[in-house]
Amino acid sequence: MRGGDSRRGQILIFVTLSLTLVFGLLALVIDFAMLKYDQNLLDASTQAATLAGAQAMTVYGATSSTVTTAVTTYSAVAGNKNAARALSGASIMSGYPKLSCLSTLNTSFGIACWGPSGANAIVVAQQVTVPLFFLRMFRSSSVTLTSVATAAMRGSTASPYNVAIIIDTTQSMNSTDSDSNCNSTRIACASAGAAILLKSLSPCAYTLTSCGTVTNGNVSNSVDRATLFVFPPVTTGTVAHQYDCSGNSPTTAPYATPFPSTSTHQVTSLVSDYRASDRTAALKTTSNIANAVAGNSGSPCLQAIGGYGTYYAEVIYQAQAYLASQQSLYPGSKNVMVILSDGDATATCNTSSGGVCTSGDMPGASTTSGTYPSTKQECHQAITAAAAAASAGTLVYTVAYGATSSGCTTDTSPTITPCQTMEQMASSTSFFYSDYTATGGSSTCISASQPVSGLNQIFQAIATDLTVAKLIPNGTI
């Protein structure tokens, strides 16, 4: 009996020692779990602060100070949006945020270094000292956690886009732009810029190696869709010559009121077949819109036939109506309009009767009212049309291509210049771009918000502007 009692006592000792070990391990697990939780909180707040700083870099007039304010606002520092009880005492590490110009973002993704301090990326680092509980047995009452995040100021798709590209195809677009940015005909330079835009949009999700089967110009689960408009209009029977590269020329038509069913401003419907996938830069030769601006043999098919003067309002209203009708088919999508021209409205009326134009560029339009459609106040009519599109939610970008400092002769009350017209047509000053270096352009027609000039760079900047701040791997800077 005494031997058995002794053995039972040994078991009690073993259980007691085992429980001590189990509770000790459990204590360590609890401390490490709390550290992991705190680290995750700190990482999340650092990423939020970094993205906020990167997005703040894109605001016109942003400075290092305003970026730092945005970073702090979304940091874990006490009193800010991501402060937490578990992160009491968190701070932004000395020397941060860091702004940098990454050449890889510029050359590979078109994210130019135009942010504060000539930067396009940002790094943020935070730290916090958190208390230990059970780990104090190892003679340490606290531990310092750190977190680092890096972001580009652009690069992440904000939402699917429906993009209407509107290109001036009046006779003046056949003149040569001899500046170093293009050195070709204006229509070729404009087409090359539009091709850059198509190469930068997303036909489908990046996760797909192929966008898949094309049906009526669109792929399943398309992301960004694009359509092409021109002015003056062309006949519906010949519009295909703007993209079929047949060598035949389309027939232009007047800006008639009412607009006849035999004419059209629209060259292609809203499509997503311009590239095989978002991982492929090359435009497809089986895509009508791609052939229009890039051609199937290296030269664009789009032609500037002219025959009639410049009149914006009609094409803007038609493009907006089309975008609005298509947006309902793609829930969650955003409409965009990109308008390229020199800005000088020049449509005329040869003969009128009873205050109505009967022959010339705008038959059926009023010759006296100054409101759409009219041969008076043509530049202001364009501004009104663009403002209506913007009010409907469309992002209106304008590209003044060699705009002159004088013109818009139909506008007398008030007077306005072609450059001012293009600027005021844009949704905001940051949506206005100008290639003022183009031959014949005014050196004073400069966008205060967007310093880029060459058309390729402008269209790349517009494509980039349709994206938002994006986290990138640490160590990039």
C-alpha cells in the first residue's frame, strides 16, 4: 500500500510540472499573438498612410508639406484616423516620408515624376513600442515594432472606363508638325497619341493571360472600353475607310440640323478588343479602333479629309449621349471624353434665310442666336456642351494641339481665344493639356496644371491620371 501511495505522489509532481510548462508556453503564445496583432495594425495603418501620401502627390500644387500632412492624417499617430489603443505612442520614423523619382515607373508605366520634389513614389515608416506581459520573465518589459510601405502615386485601376476619343479631322490636320515631339502630319501625331492611350488602358483584368473571345468588338468581363469620334462628320457609307486601311477616303458631311441618319461622327463603337490582354502592349490588327489610330502596317488609317470647318458642340453632345447609353450596360463604369484639336471653331454659313443657315458648314443652324446649334458663339457652344457632359459625370480631358492665341472669330460677346476654349472645355484645369510646341502653336498656351507637352507624353499622362495610388514592393526606393 505504501509503495502505491508513493507512485501516486510522483504522478502529481509530474502533472504539476507539466501544467507549469503548458501555462508557460500558453503565456508565450499569448504574448506573441498580441505582438502579431499589433504588427498587423501597424502595417495596415502604414499602408493607408502611404497610399494617402501617394494620392496627395497627384494634387495640383501639392508640396512635401501637404503630402506629409496626408500621411500623418492616416497614420497610427495619436489623434489621427488610424490611431489605436494598442498602438499608443506610435510615431512616423525620422526621415519619413521619403519622396523619390523612380525611373522604372516613368519609363515602363508612364508615371512621370511631376509630384512634389519631382517625385512619383513615396516611402513611409512607422514605429511603436508595445508592452510585454508574460515575456517579461526574459528581462524585457517592451518591444519596438516597425513597419514600412512604399507606393507609386499612380498605377492602380480606379474603375472600369468608357473612353470616347474625339479627334479633329479637319483639313488643317494634314499640315506638318515639324517639332521634335512628332515631326509628321498632325493627324499622324494625333493618332499616335491615341494609340498610346489604347496601349495604356486595360481591355480585361491583368490576371488573365488572354482576354478571350471577341464578340461584336468586346471581350467577356471587359474592363476599359474605347470608342472613336471625329469631326467633321462623315457619311455612314464611307466611315469604314477611317479604319479599314483600304486606301479609299471617307466622304465628309456638313454639321446639319437636324442631323441626318446618313452621317455620323462615330468611327467605331465602344470596344475592348484593342489588345489581346492587359499584359500585352501591342495593339491588335483585327481591331477597328486600333487600326484607325495605329494601322495594320504601321501607319494609322485615320484620315483628315476636311471639307468643312471646326465645330465642336455637335460631336460633344453626340459622344456624351452615346456614353450615357452605354454606361447603363456596364454598371460601375465611369465615362471619359478626350478631345484633341487646335481649339479654333471655324464653321461658316454661305447662305441664310430667315435667320437659318441654308448652305455651308452648318445647314439648319441659327445664324443669330448664339446657342446650340448656331453659327455664332461656336467656341462658347463647345464649352457649354463639354460642361453638360461634365455635369452628367463624364471626365472631360482636352488636348490643345498647337492652339493659337487668336481665333474663335464667331465669338464676340464675350471674346475668347482657341487656347481658352480648350482649357474651359476641360472638367477642371488639371484635365487640360497643351502641346504648345507644335508648329504654329502659341508658346503662351501652356497648361499650368500639366507640364507635359508632346502628344505621346500627354496621352500617357491622361491614361495614368485614370489610375490611383498603388502599393509597390518595399526596397524599390
